[in-house]
Amino acid sequence: MALVERTERATLDRLLPSVQSEVRKAVVGYDKVVEFMLVAAVTGGHVLLEGPPGIAKTLVAGSMARALGVDFARIQFTTDTMPDEITGVTRMRGPERVFEPGPIFTNVLLADEINRTPPRTQAALLEAMQERHVTVHGITRWLPSPFLLIATQNPFELSGVFPLPESQLDRFLFKLELSYASEEEELAVLGIPHRGLTPDMLEDIRPLFGPVELTRAQQEVDATVVPDSVARSVVSLVRTTRTLPGVMLGCSPRSAVHLITAAKANARLAGRSTVTLADVLYLAPTVLPHRLMVDSSTTGAEVVAAAAEAISRDLG
């Protein structure tokens, strides 16, 4: 299917409403989630979707992949999923060793219920998330470009789950907490055509990018200007999270990189080529809290809110 819009003719600010409109054909009530997922897509970031079962976490990920117009694969994690089921295996075919790539060799990978699989298998994703390649039997194999991991987890499951370690959480650009839709939105869900229990509108979602166009969009984001004052505010914000009461482990330097990169994308989505402090403060509550370790006296969201308030106050 031909792409209906290309980045040569449409800037990111004009594409955001189009992406939201396409995803809305199959999923209701997630415009803000789609906005953040588009930010992740054009920055090469990864997204963790967390929420109760049955609220369309998997569906919104698949719909987003269709709107991006890139290859999509899904892994349903279980307690016995092995690392080579993700990365691939090398087999003997006659006298030759042949590599059979796993589902990770795609543009958008949905890691469904990532907290249902043991740490050894979760760790198989770490190299891919950070380096964009995997190592199988000592051989490094590069992933397609672009590569985006969308993981889901149900925070209410207590049996047979393996919480993600802090080192892996820190590699997610966003952790988006999804909740139940409003009454009107749930009513609208019933109006979407279904084939049995499956929405029948997925095939109607038009691809708005494609791998080449998405790479160009990432280059557009990379070219966004970050004033020195904004960069200093990001560093101050991240460092402040390490000093506030109740914090056992503050935000890492990587989180500052993620925050400023997301702010670049947010500026482009707003039609600007320069980042402002408003971009940073808008995204901080989604980029930073999941990277913090706090005691029972506070939450990650409260720490980030306090740090943002301190930075705003200092700037007058």
C-alpha cells in the first residue's frame, strides 16, 4: 500500500493528528498515548505500557505499528520463554551453520507481558534496546533500522511474574500507565466493527511513514536546537531528583539524554525547531519517574513534580 503522507511533504506537527486519527479507527481514548508513542518512534526510544488486562494495550501497539508503516512482530512472553526464541538460533543444515533470525529482527517489536518471563530472557532484550544489535553464539547481528520495542505488563499480577530490574527500566524512554476509559469512550468501543471479539478495522489503518520516512523523521528530530539554558535545566532537574527526601536512587545521566531527546521530538510535533523549557517540563513526568527508586514516604511521580517545581522556582 502506498504511503499517504511523507516527511518530505508533511512535517511532524502535521503528521501527529493523522497518526492519532488512524489509530482511533481501532482504539478509542488513547490520543495522548499515541502522541508519546510517536515521540518514541521518531527518537528511537522504547515504550513500556502498564495497565490492567483488557484495556487494549496490545491493540494500541499493533495499531501504532500499522500507522507507522513498518514491519511488526509480537512475542507473547511466558515463564518458559527462552532467549533464543527472541534472538534466533544457529542450526546445522548439512555441513553449513545457518542462522534463523528470531522475531526481534523487525522494526516494531511488541513484548507482550514482559514481566511474565524470567530475568535471563528479559536480559536478551537489553543489548537490542541499547545497542540495536544482538549477539548469538559470539556473532553480532544488527537489527533493522529503525527499531522500537513496545513492552506491556500487568501490574496487578502477583503470581508467576518477574519485575523488570532498574537497569532495564532505565532503557525505556517512556513508561505509560494506562487506565480504564471513560464511560463515553467505552460506549464508543462497542461501536467499532468487530469480527467476533477482534476489531475489524485494523486493515483500514493507513501507513503514514515507512522505514525510510521514519528514519528521516528521526534526522529531523536530531537537528532540533537545544539552547544552553534548557540543557542546563535538564541537568539540574535530573540531579535534583537525587537529593530529594525519600529517594534511594535518583535519575541516571541516561535519563537526561532521554529527556532532552524526547523534548526535541515534542518541539517538532509542535512545529518548532528549538526546544523550550516547557517541552522538558511537559515530558518529565513520563520520562523520569520509572527510573527512580524511592522509599514508602513518596512516589517517583511526586519526586519528579517536586524537582520540576524547584527548577521552575529557581528560574523565576
